[in-house]
Amino acid sequence: MRRRAALSALTGLSLSAALSCCGTERRAERKPGGKLPLVVKYQPLGESDAFQRLLRAFESDHPGVTVVAEALPSSSDVAHQFFLTALEGASQDFDIFVVDIVWVAEFARAGWLLDLSPLVAPDEVRRDFLPNIVDGVVLDGKTFAVPWYVDTGVLYYRTDLVTRAPATYDDLVRTARDITRGRRELGGFVWQGRQYEGLVCNVYEAIWGHGGDAHPGDGLLLQTDAARAALHYLQSLLASGVSPPSVTSAGEEETRRTFQAGRAVFMRNWPYAFAESERAGSPLRGKVGLAPLPTLRGEPGHGVLGGYQFGVNAHIAADKRELAVALVRHLTSREASIDLAAAYGRSPARGDAYRDPRLAKEAPLVAALAPAFERARPRPVTPYYVMLSDILQGEFSAAIAGIRRPEDALARAASLVHRLTGLG
Amino acid sequence: MMAPAVTVLAAVALYPTFASIALSFQRLILVFHEQRFVGAGNYAFLLRDARFWGALRNTVYFTLVSVAAELCIGLAIALLLHARPPARTLLRAAILVPWAVPTVVSARMWAWFFTREPSRLWGVVSLPDIAWLGTPGYAMHAAILVDVWKTTPFVALLLLAGLSGIPSSLYEAAVLDGASRVRTFFSVTLPLLRPILAVTALLRTLDAFRVFDVVYVLTEGGPANTTETLSIYAYKTMMRAGDFGYGSALSVMTFLCVLLLGAAYFVWMPREDR
């Protein structure tokens, strides 16, 4: 481990040194067949060939180009590590690639994302895409990535057990208690409490639900009343048994399986779980409802904004850039967004897609989620996000497990963040 | 004649080690092209870093408990196999199965078992309703259990080889002297097995101290960093957060600990046993 990391660090250094001293203009290489290859790195979408059809359509519009799609590991941590190694080594093996919303600032600062502003003006991005996602991809007035699809946290509830979704935290706790009383196999509310990125999402949603500010801005909301109240609330869910102990080791899939097996009344998850519960053979088919996350006072809650954008590799040959951007435009067009929504249930990042009647017809669930995406809020936008999240994960986990008081965990997190990044 | 060997050793072992040490004196965040010399700054922070001390404590605890359990259970299995039970060859092959499965695969399998609701092994053995991987205190022991399950066969096989090397004439002599089986074990078997026991303990200790994969797959160091070992902390700092300076300082500390353990072995072992 130690050696490999040291070696890769050194190769990274020597490579960047080599590149900066030569500084030669790179030219795109054609394959023997005369076709120019464009390589797309993307995360697996699901069982359908809709994505491949989009790529073939691009090829027929651009004779002389062949598009190769290469899937990344579906774990976003592993994908991040892949990009860290490949892009630090100035890899030219791929031309466009998906970027998680929380990586954009980091990759832009590192110089790995081509500034797309000349070809995709920031104003155009502001006009076409959901306003809250724009702040994550347009940084310092420059476009670094084009949003592809968005994701957000929603509340799932069992329509056969409760008549309506709870609007407040008290409501949720009371309903869960009433229904699960005397039923040992049925848990109340499941959410993602394992020490990983999903926990950070759940905590930020609770902070906003307790009245935390919309935009973390310079601070990170760590030493605030809302943050302390949020951690107290999550910890009390576990301590009082409203959430089963399995929540402390659960990620998205674990909670989805618990919920889908009929062992929970409520679940916080991303919209993907709905399609799973409606699948043929699922015991919950037709018994699941979606609602905004509850809050302290009962106004609809804000989910965390997630999702993927397309960026262009800054290291690729100059004469390939225009084509790469054309491909990004093609994949993020309104038509393509609706195709992907219909085929994979991915929610478009474009505002105009939600106004298109075709979306309501072909992907009614996605269309119905539009208000949730409009309310979704970004996690702190900072180049240090991954570093920050690593600290927050450990401290949030300590608070919900009850081994540190929320105020102590938050104070520790704040001092660590400060030392590593100067933020907070 | 030694030159090629020394050159290779220097290239593959010494160079990266010294490179790590050199990196540990810098603030180096590759992603931001941020690199400057900070002297002992990383180490000064490390001494005050509660997370480092926590990781060190976790690592030491993991190493002590898992190695002790592996040696005891491994020795018991080796003695059983050495007693020539029926189908000995088959048994010897069978106990190796956990060792043969790649760690990541077996850890994934255990993770699935620990997080099932309700957790049951073959539908028979039922675990108490505890979030094994999510409750501080339990998660570390779950990781130790998986490590012991996986590595005991390896220990047993090494000790079995040691047992086979003890001349049978000594056992015959013990029988003639009227020694009990317990007495024979403590006066013949254990003293003659000591060199191989010591080597096995050393190998396992050094391995366990650098543990990464079992724990990472099970918990990623959670909950609340209570299963975070030094290797996991260093890995997260370097590969996830991209902070190579501080990550290297953590690696160097791990390296120093392993070096100390190795040195302790050479100091404490009688010369003829090494």
C-alpha cells in the first residue's frame, strides 16, 4: 500500500514535470480504418440499449467518428479514485467522462476539466438547466461540465399501512410507532446510516429540515443549532427504536432490500428504488408512495442534490475538443434526457425536459418528481469536498451511534476540517 | 557477485521507503498541485491527531486478538490433524478452503451474512439482533472473526509442518518414561515447536498490523472510525482525499511500528530459534 501510493505519487509528479517542460500540442490520432475514436467513460445505467442507441445516432450524424463507451465501476468512490490516478497522470485514454456533482469543483481546480465556456456559455447552462445544479457546474463564471441527470432524496411510504405521508418529524415518529407496535418483523423508518457518503447526505437533509441555511457558502453549517438538532434527531431515531439497528450499517441497497421485503414503513432513498419496488414479482408492487422528506415544521423538505455531469478531459488533443463537446451536447439534449428517463428512470437535469409532454407520457414517475428536484439543495461546493466528507462521515457516524454527543462530534469535525482545508 | 541483488533490493525496497519518508515532510496535495516543505509539520499534527491514535489503538487490538486466536485455534487443529485422524488428506485440503478464497470475496460474503435480517447461518444458527457492522465494539470483533476464520488454516498448516518435523523417537521415549499426554505436550511438543511458532507469530503479526482488505470491505473503517486501522486511514488520506504528505506520514508510522515489531522478535528470540 505505502509503496504503491508513493510510487504513483512519484509517477504523477514526473509525468506532470515531463508534460510541463515539453508542452507540445497534441494531435488526435486516427485509427487505421480512418475513423476518429471518441471514448466516453460513464457509470452503468441499467438494462436497456437506449444509451447505445444515442451513441449510434451521434455516429450517423458524424461520419468518420466512432464512439466507444467504457463503463466505470458502479461504486462512486472507486470511480473517483480511477479519475484521480488517470487524470493526475494526464491520461488521454478517454475524451468525455461523467463527473459526480461533488467532484466538479475539485476536478476543475486540478485543471482536469476543460473550460467549456467558449462552446457552452454559462448563460446557456443557466437558461436550460435546473437552477440548483448550475451552481455546481458553473464556477467562477466558467462552464466546467454539462449536467446529465439529477438525483435527490425522497421519502418512501407504504400506502397499504398509512393513508398519507408524514409532513413533520413528530408525525413520522408517531406514525411509525403506532404501526410497528406489536409487530416485531416490521421496522419504522430506514435510512442510510453506514459511515460513507450516503450518511453525509442524510445528515445534510436533516440539517435543512431543522432550518439550516440553504447555501453553506463559506461556513459548513457545522457549529449551528440546526446541525446539533439534526444529529440529535437522527440519533434519537436509533435510540428509540423508530429506526432498526440495521440502519447503522446500511447503504442505499441494504435499506431498499429491507423496505422491499416489507420490513419497514418508511424509507429515505433516491428515486431509483421506486422502479425496483414496482418491478414484476416485487411484494410491494402498487403499495409504495413517494413524498417530500419531512421537516421539523412541516414544509416540504429539501433533498440532497446528486447526479452526474459530463466533462471533457482537459488533456485531449486540441482538434478533438469541438467534437467532444458536440457529443456532450448530444447526450445532454432534451430528447436524449427524455429517452434516458424513459429507459432507465434517470431524471433529466434540464428544466425544459420537465415541460415536454413526452416526459409525462413516457416517464410519468420522473415527471412527477419535478418539484423535488426544484427543491433539492447542493452539498457544500468546494474543491476539498472529498476530504471534507471523509472527516464528516467519521464524526456523523460517532454522533448517531451515540458514542459522542452531537456538539462534540461537530466541534471535532470543524477543527479537523479547518486544519486540512482552512475552511469552516 | 552481490551487486545485482543489492541493486534490485535498493530499487524495489529502499527507494520507495525513502521516497515515502521524503513525502511525509511535505504538504502535498497532488490534485491542486500544492506542494511545499513543512518539515516535521505532519508529524506534529499526527501526535495531536485523535484519529491517528484511534487507528493505532484499533490496529494493535486487531493484531493482538486475531493473532492470539489464530495461534491457539491453529495449534489445536494442527494437533488434531497430526494425530492421524481418518481421511487426513481430505481434512487437510478441506480446512484450506477459507485460505484459498480471495479475502475480498470472503469478506463480502461475511458482510452479507452480518447484515442479513434476521441474520442466520444456513437457516439454523441465529445471531442476536444486533447491527454487527454498525455498532461500535461489535464491528471490530466481526472483522477479527472473519480474519481468524480466514487465516487459521494457514497457521494450522505451518504448525502441522512443524509437528511433522519432531522425531517420533522422542515421543516413544516419553511413553517409556511414563509421561502423561499433557506432560508430553509441554515437555516435548511445545519446546520443539517453538521456532516455528515464533516464525508463524511474527509473520501473522506483521500481516495483521497492516490489515486492510478484510476491514475495508466489511465496514470501510466505520462506525465512527472504530474499525479504522492505520492502513485504512493512510489509504483514505492518500487515495480518497489526495493528501499525500500526511498520508505518507501515516504510512511511515505504520512502517516504523512494523519495524519495531520485527526488531522485538530478534531481540527476544533465543539466537538458535531465529
